[in-house]
Amino acid sequence: MAGRNGRTVRDLRRANRTAVLQRLYFDGPLSRFELGPATGLSSGSVSNVVADLVADGLVEEAGSVDSDGGRPRTLLRVAPASGHMIGVDVGETRVRVELFDLTLTELARAERPLTQQGYDVEVIVGHIRDGIAEVLAAAGLPPERLLGAGIGVPGIVEHTQDRGAVVHGQTIGWDAVPLEALLRAGSPLPDTVPHFIDNGAKTLGQAEMWFGAGRGARNAVVVLFGSGVGASLVTPEVEQGRAVEWGHLTVRVRGRRCRCGALGCLEAYAGAESLLARWREEGGAVPGGADEETALTTMLAAAYPPRGEAADPVALAVLEETAEYLGAGLSDLINLFQPERILIGGWAGLQLGTRFLPAVRRHAVSYALRHPAQKVTVDLGRLGPDAVTVGAAILPLADFFARGGRRPEPAPEYPVPAWRTALEERAPQ
């Protein structure tokens, strides 16, 4: 039966379960007495909801605390083993797969390096499937116990009714790739376990906002600085964050060609790939055959050698120019969105670290409008290289909370595209 506002009794119960679960998750352990003011529910409603959640195995006792003159109050917490999620980072140097319990404690991980085949769709799909099977086997967890698998990918993710999540990754050569349908075909997961696919910068942003340097901010921008650059915008209107293709703002007319094909993109100057390319073009000793992470480490060591040794002036000049481009790019975000905080993550951002940050801050403030620049802080993210996988795992976790702690319905079946079927028919048996 629906009330005047259209909400049914079932909706109300789900909302109450969600409120209690989230408060216990973020602020627990808490007593029933504390849950009342924390959730706005009556003591009777709290007791009923807690009884349901305990019966479902989602909430458990976690000791007790003395009360003022009365009996000790029992503390409650979310039961870590009551749910599990997988987070996947389709990164620039590897595919990383991690298995977490409900409190996002890592239980197992698998990594697949990306080599000459790069972002070949079949290779990436295979890495994800194999990684999921590997972490489940390592933890001895039946796949049906999962709440879902979250996957962070480069590019724009479009959610369609007929094909599920479709990825438009221009910089990696993906043109409308039906990733969800491809993962479903031959997946180690049953149909009851959903896939949640979103932009990697957005999953990074979600992780930092929930558990990292973004906690408490209402308006923030989280930057992913890797081979390229991307960003996620979080505002009161977009609480779950929105990925923005910040790396493809034009910073120089008729400038360097970006890997997306356009000229003068920020990514053509501020991404690690372009940073190393510019060092190589200027005669820098970029190690041959090394991956980007190793090459960037070498460049940083050349630019900032131990005390008493001479710095490589070319490496230092390229890094200083990159700091200015990155700062100028951040000034656009400051002027457009007026955030409280800007957080820099991603493997390259973390490698460049605090040594790079003062120059980036200085340029961001100098290029931005005075008023919003005075209100923003620019810092590094706190969650390290696993932030994208943590954020990806948050996708099924957030869905679980929204359902009031109920497991998802069976996933829809998406048709496998004709080109995939044709490839399989031609494959050697």
C-alpha cells in the first residue's frame, strides 16, 4: 500500500534498514540508544530494524559500554563476513582484481600485467574473468556469496537497456565496447551476481570520498593522474560523483597531439605517457623496454638525485613544465566547480608525491580566480595505489545499502554482439 508521497511500507522498511546499516558502517560500533538520534528513527523502529538485521546475519554484537547509572549498553557493528565484493581496476599498466569482505578488508588479490597486447578487448575480458576466478579460489569463497563485482575502466561508460554497460574509450581504442555483455558470456559468476562498471576516475573519487582524504567534504574534485589524466566531481547534487573528461580540455591551440587524436589536450602535456615522451624528445635517458612506472621512477631519480649529485636539467625542466600544465588544468576545475578540496591520486600522482605538489598548488592558485582559489585545498589522496579497486568494490556495496541490505535480483541477460559470435565461430577448436 502506498502513502500520500507514493512510498509503500516496503519502501519505508528498506529506507530504515539502509539508515541503520550506513550509520553502523561509517560510525559504528554503536548502541541501539545511539542509533536513534543518529538515524532519526524512534527507539521502537531501531529495535525492529536491528532485530531484522541481526536475524539476517548482517549485524552482530561488538561488546558493551557503560551507561549513565543503568545497565551496560550492547554495541552493534556490521558483520564483516556477511557480504563480499570484488573490485577491478583496468589500469594503464595492469589489471588488478581484489576480493573484499563487507568492511572492505582485502581477502585476496590477482594482477595481470598489460604488455604488447595492451587494451585488446578479448585480453582485458580474459584478465578480468581469470582474476575473479583466482581470488575466489584463493579465499575459498563460493561465487554466489558475492554482492557484485565492480569494475573501473578508462573512458566514458554508457549504461544501456539492451547491452548493459558500454565503454567508449577513445584513448585506448575502444569504440562502444559492450563490456558487461562480454563479461557475462563465460563469466565465472552466476547470473545472480551483478557487474557494476564505471569510469576509473569516478571509482577513485568514491573511494577517497568514503574512506580517504575527501571524507567530510561536500564539494570536491578527485584527480586520477596516471598515463593520462581524468577527474571525478562530487557535489551535493551528484553525491555519487560524476566522471569528467578533464584530460581532454584544450590547453594549447594546435599543440601536441594527444593519444585521443586531438591537438593540445591537457593529457598531451600532463599525463605520465606524454611526460616521458617529452623527456625522451629532449634527449633524456628513458630506460628502454621499461614500463611507465619504472621509467617515471628513473626520471624522478634523475631530476631529484641524492644530495651532492647533479640533477638532470632536462628531466627537471620537463617536470617543472608538467607541474605548470597540471596546475593550470586544476585552475579550470577551481573556476568551473569551486570545490572545497582537490585530491590527486593515481599511480603517477602518488609517485610524484609531495615533492611535486607545492609547484602544482602554486600554479593552480596563480591561474585561478582569486575568490574560489582562496577556499580550495590541493592535496594527495590517502588510499594509495589500491584506491580504484576499493572504489570499484564500493559500487556493489552502495547498491547493497540502497536495497536495505537485501541481495540483488538476478542480472539481466544481454545478447552477445554478432561480431563476438563471428569471432568465436572462426576461432580454432
